[in-house]
Amino acid sequence: MQSLRHQRIRKLLKREAGGLLRQHLSIETYGLVSVHEVFVSGDLKHAKILLGHVGSVTQQKAASIYLSTHRGEIQKEMSCRVVMKYSPQVKFSFDDSIEKGNNVLSIIDELEDSDDSPS
């Protein structure tokens, strides 16, 4: 279990990362990118930010390319906003759990529709 300090830092990084992504990634070009979760290492030197995406696959690829090429710039801005002894090295990755959940729900709906139809 993480300490209260870790939890507060995770929430702060999540809020600041969301604000920075809204500034850097336009919805028209990259789709809607949101921060789902932030994981921080025990020594607070590494942070993994899980992102959600609503839009086309090409928009998600464009957002992924943008984030990988501009990671240092975003990390620098985040370190200016969140003052810590060591600013964590940030890694962005897309979380596809919502898509998987939607697929499971559509399969369940299909099964319920097939059960309701007379045989």
C-alpha cells in the first residue's frame, strides 16, 4: 500500500498531466485524450501515465507519436508546475480497457438478443 504522500503526488501528477495534454493535443487532430491513471515508483523518480483515447485509430497513432517525440517538453512543463526534489521521468501509454469493456458489453447484448428471439 502506498503512503499518503504517494497518493497525493499521483493525484497532482494526474491533474497536471491532464491540463498539459489539453493544451498540447487538439481534439480535431488527435481526438480526445484523457488521463486514466498515474503510477509512481517508490522513489518518485519514474511515473507511468495511462491514457484513454476517444477517436479514430489514426488519431491515436498520431497522439502516440506526438507524445513520444515531445515527452521531454511535457515533462519539463510538468516539473515546473509540480515542484519536487526530483521530477519523475514520465512514460505515456494508452489504456485500452474501456474498449475491451465495450466489446464485452456488446457480446453480452448480442447473447441477450439471441436468447430473447424465438427458436
